[in-house]
Amino acid sequence: MKNIIFISLFATFLLAGNPNVYSALGNDVYNNVDKITNLQNVKLYEKQILDIALYRSEVMQTKSYGYEIENGKGSIGKLEYLKYIRTLSKRSDNYIRGAKKHFKESIREENSQLFSQLVNTGIIDTVRYKDEIINYYMFHAEDINSSGVIQDMLDADELERKRRERKIKYYKSKKELQREKIKRIRENDKKKQAAIEHALQKEVERKKVEIRENQKRELSL
């Protein structure tokens, strides 16, 4: 029972985050391990399933060493831990480079199954290859199950499109309100100017009448 509790607590501990020891190198290894493990679901990697499983096991073991060192209870020293991390980092890079190579080949050879499987592992940088992924999907949608990473990308793209539309609509409305405001100001200015001119005209007429009246009085004297 104690062993079960310990294993459970240990698993939770491992999932809580990454060790701070040599984190600049270790974070990439630990953050990519699940993506590399997902390669087991790619048909092209079926002969490497055991190798990938072993790699994951070694990463998890090394991660536990990192936590032990961090807590001053290391069963190995820092230099040995660094050696493990460096070795795992090289293997991680190899898996990622290989997946990227196969991803590009899947597009070039129009292998939709391989394309879909690789993208859904999460190992392909969807930010860097967003255009390639979306464009390929658009031309081969009938051959691809979009569920997973691809659907997430499509949903994010749709949200971004709607956000841009709302932004355009907002600024358009703002400009229209500004134009209407300017129009009202100009119309009010015209009305004020017309009222001033009308008042001036009335004053001129009044003056003319007054002058004529004065002239008549003078002539009658």
C-alpha cells in the first residue's frame, strides 16, 4: 500500500513541472517527450515503437534524477545528470528532425495519411508550418480526418478571421460615426452661417428703411 501511495505521489510530482537543474537544456527534452511518444501512432514508426518507449522511460528516469538533485537527495551527481540530459537532447533532436523531414516528404508526395498522423503528434511546429498545413489540408480535405491538431488550427484560424472581421466592423462603425459627427458639425455650421447672413441681411434692410425714412423727413421740412 505504501509503495502504491509513493508511486502515485511520485507520478504527480513528475507531472508538476520540470527540474530547475540545467533547465535550459532539460526543458526541451521534457517538454517534447510526449510529442515524440506520439510517434508510436504513426505507421511509419511502427518498427521504432519499442525504441520510443525506451526513450520515454529514460527521459522520465532522468527527470526523477533532476528532482532528486534539486532536493539535495541525488542518487547521481550533477555532471552525470548533465551527461544524461545531453544524450537525451541529441536523441530528441534526431526524432524532431526526422519527423520534420517526413512531414515535408508527406506534402511533396501527397501522402495524406502520413501528413495527418505527423501533424497530430504535435511534434511539427504548427506556428512555423501553419501555411503549409492549412494549404495542404484545403487541397486534400476529403482524404484527411481534421480532428485533433488540424481541427484546432482550423478553429483558431476561424476565430482569428472573426476577430479581424469584428475589428474591421468596429473601426468601420467608428469611422462612420466620425463621418456623421463631422457631417452634423458642418450642417450646424451652415445653419449658423445662414442665420448670421439672414440677420445681417435683415439689419441691412432695416438700415435702408431707416435711411429712407430719414430722407423723407428731411425733404418734408
